[in-house]
Amino acid sequence: MKKQDCLFCKLVYGEFESATIFENSEFRVVLDKFPATRGHVLIIPKEHVENIFEMDSELAGRLFALAAHMAKVMRRALPLEGLNILQNNGAIAGQTVFHFHLHLIPRYADDTVKIHWEAMKPTDEELKSIAGQISKIL
């Protein structure tokens, strides 16, 4: 379903011009208008889903199958040396457009992209406790 005031809903339904690579009834794959590197791609579901917490497993499966296919195509088409897959959920995580989208960011030896964090040092007991909290809800 389309959300009237959503920038990406307007994009996937053709209200804005985009450099579209692929489109079907569920997704539009476009070049990012503000890319991190040459060939930076966005995979956007046509259904308005704000984030991964709202996405059903079936749509997510088809989206990630498309991402795997697109990554292989990009590797053949571009002189990339690696690829980051990035997806942000919520403002605290860096989401700025609240319509789910998956970034495929080609990596090159001379690019300036920095994706990193300072690693925590949890104890084995802390890891087991967190695993238990999550597993209990599965």
C-alpha cells in the first residue's frame, strides 16, 4: 500500500525520476541519488513498510534473494572489490527515510566510506544471558 506523504512511495510509483535498474510488482532497484560510492544501489519495496520490524518474513525473503542476485550482477558490471549491505531501522540507527530500503554499497580500494564501531568486550556470561533473553522469545 502506498503512503501519500512518503518520499520513497512516490519514487517507487514513478512520481519522481530515478535511475532505475530493475523493477517488478514488488520492488524497485535504483541508483542512490546521494551515493557513498559509484554504483551505490537501493532496493525499495513498493509496499510501504517503515522498517524491518514491520516487514513480514515472506517479503524479507524475496527482498534478500533479490539483493543476493543484484550483488552478483553488480560484481560483474563494476570493478568493485567488495560490497557492504546496509539497512537502518529507526532514527537512533541512522534511518532518515522511514520507508524500508536496503543499500548495496560497492567498495573500492580508494573509496572514503567508513563503516565501523568500537567493539565492546562482553564476558561469556553476558553473552549467554543475552542469547537466553532472545532465544526465550523465539
